[in-house]
Amino acid sequence: MLTPEQIVEVQKANLDKLLGLSLKSFAHVEKAVELNLNTVKIALEDGVEAIKALSAAKDVQDFVAVSSAVAQPLSEKAVAYGKNVYTLASGIASEAAQLVEEQVNEGNKKFVELFEAASKNAPAGSEGAIALVKSAITAANSAYDSVSKATKQAVEMAEANVEAASKATLKAATAAASTAKGRKAA
């Protein structure tokens, strides 16, 4: 059985972890605010430049060419912004998942320790029940490990898909801009 001092220590450790996660979350919020402010500033600056360039167009073909030239950097910036937002979000999710994993592992360890201590004082004839519970604990830990590994693989796959989608978007934007430049030259 846990002593009051042990309970206080566990709660103190949990509070420290929660405060650490809160500070990390706040840091991510600061980064998100900074990212959004910079994005808005750059978008306004790019918008002014785009309006100047479009207003200087002499004919429809020139207007289309300028529009295409303006669109490509904007799409690249939009993709970069999306990747940055994804990185921030996945960072805090990863830190929270790591904290949960640490808590689960620590909880499992404490439970096993308590169970081992309790099983030493078990009455005669309860060996089968103790073996069954130990087997269940092992199976539960194995299942948790499998789920944890599958989740990590899914996250890695999602990150790879985001990267591939970003590259495809940039490639399509570059191709569209090249096509528009080719039309102007023709």
C-alpha cells in the first residue's frame, strides 16, 4: 500500500509533468501566433506588390502572365505555411503523447510492483490466479506496445503523405506557371 508521502510524491511528479507540458504548449501557441502574424504581414506586402504588378499590365496577355507569376510564389508560401502549421500541431501532439506514454509506463511499473508485493502475501492455493493475472498484465502490456508502435507508424506515414502532397502541389504550381509563361511567349 502506498504511504501518504508516496502519494504526495506521485502527485507532485504528475503536477510537474503537467506544468512542463503546459509551458511547452504555451511555447507552441507563441510560435503559432508568430507564424500567423508573419504570414499576414508577408501576405499584405505580397498583395501590394501583386496589385502594383497587375496594374502595370499593358494588355490581357501581360495581365495573365503577371497573374501566373504572382500565383506561383503565393502557392509556395501557402504550402510552406501549411507545413509549418502541421509541424507545430504535430509537435505538441507528440509531446503530449510522449507524456501519456511515460505516465502509462510508470503506472504499469507501479502496478506490477504492487501486484508483486501483494502476491507474496497471497494465501496458499492462489498460485493459478496469480499466474493468470501476471499473464493478463503481460498480454495488456504487449497489446499496448503494439498499439503504440502502430500509432507511431501511422504518424510517420501521415508526415510522409503531407510531405509528398506539398511537393506535388509545388510541382503543379511550377508547371502551371511554366505553361502560362509559354503561352505569353507564343
